[in-house]
Amino acid sequence: MASQTLAHAAERKIAPHIGVEFTGINLNQLDDGTFAAMRNALADHGVVFIRDQQLTPEQHIAFARRWGTIDINNYFPANGGHSEIAEVRKAENQQTNIGGGWHTDHSYDQVPAMGSILLARETPPSGGDTLFASMSAAFNSLSEGMKATLRTMRAVHSADHIYSADGIYAKTDQGADLKGHDVRTHAVHPVVIRHPRTGREILYVNPAFTLHLEGWTRAESQPLLTYLYQVAMREEFQCRLQWSPGSIAIWDNRSTWHCAMNDYHGHRRLMHRITISGEPLN
């Protein structure tokens, strides 16, 4: 069965700078060769997408453990008895979704997550797509002078203004579902990091969790950060994933941003997310 799984596997690029889709595989019968190809594709393309998978929570966890150690999410509700699985959900009567702005998960941690494995359980009839953007392509588009300057800089990250008891989500109809209001986060990372596997340079700031540049005030930081965000949000650096139940996305959190579209009011959307531990950035 292993050789048959590898023989039928195929890869298709989703967009020029980011994303690859694997077809012809069953993640419950994934041979080592196909898994290695998937790991290489994630490093090269930032996002791996697979459709039509039938995974139980236990199988989802087992697949995630092939990638690395699992991080337990501090903020999202857990899925029943499976603490490893965080639920990213929006009910029919809710207006606010989770992750509805461009961001990089866990940049507020001292050692940010490598990435996540997101499994669609319930999806709306239309809408609810996720956009991803390549931060290596964004960095490569900058001038040599800007690149040289950014390589000397570090930035301060936190999630307190998002998830605390008086944070952004607390003021929305998602507030009652989230936890971790007393968790405090603070991390300082280089503005430009190198990918641990490929060595590529990556722009590592994001609109949700980057507060300011180290040694600069927030007011001083905003003009430069805003410019970098505008560059990173260019459509040419993006891909768009359309979900259906059984779809899975694996993304490299160091080299990508993502944004969950909130365009399906009146419908339920439920995703199961497992986050994979990372390594120190440099």
C-alpha cells in the first residue's frame, strides 16, 4: 500500500510564490517518501493543501506528531477530550470570526510555532476562504538598501492587546468562547529571519502581533511597519484556499501570513487546528 500511495501522489502549485496542493493521497496511509516530499514542499512553498481526507481526531493528532511536538493553544477552546486540538469556530449567529486579519500565529512566543495543521470539519455553502501570503517573496521585492537596513533591526511582539480581558476579542461576540485572558506574552525577534530548512530570508513582522521596532516608539515604528505590511499584502504574493469538509492546510508559520475571510454570516464554520512547535529564530 505504501508504494501505491506514493505512485498516485501528485503536486500542483497553487500560485507562483506560495502554495502547493497534493492529490492522490490518503493521510491515514501516508508512506515515508510522500511525507518527505510534503515536508520539502512546505519548506519551499509555505503552504501544503490536501482535500477529501477522513480523519478522526486521533488520526489528526497522529499525523501532526509526524511533523513535530504539538503546542497546546492558550486561547482557543479545545475539542472535547483532545487538548491538542483547538477549535476555530464561528456560529450562525456570530458576526466576528477568528483570524480575520493578516497575521502570523504565535510570533508573540519566545520560540514561535513552526506551523499549524488545520482540518475543515464544517464549512459554509460559500465563503470562508483563507488567504496566505509569502513573506520571502515580500522581502525579495524590497530594495537592497531597505533589505540591509531591516537586517539590523528587531521587533517587539505580543498578543495581550488581542486576547486579554480588555483586548480586541473581548469586545466582540467571540469573547465568551476564548480563554487565556490572564496569559501575558512578550517576545523580540529579528525583523528578517532565515528559514531553518531553506536558509531563505523572510520578513518577520505582522499587523496583528508586532507592536513596534525595538528601540523605537510605536509612533516612530508605524510608518515603516505600515509600508512593509502594504508590500506583504500585494496580491501577487498570495494564494487563496477554498475549503470543504475534509480539506487540510499545513502552513509554515515562519514564512507566511494568513487571513481568514469573514464573508459567510448566518452560517457555521468549524475548523480543527493543531499547532506544531518551532525552533528559535535567527
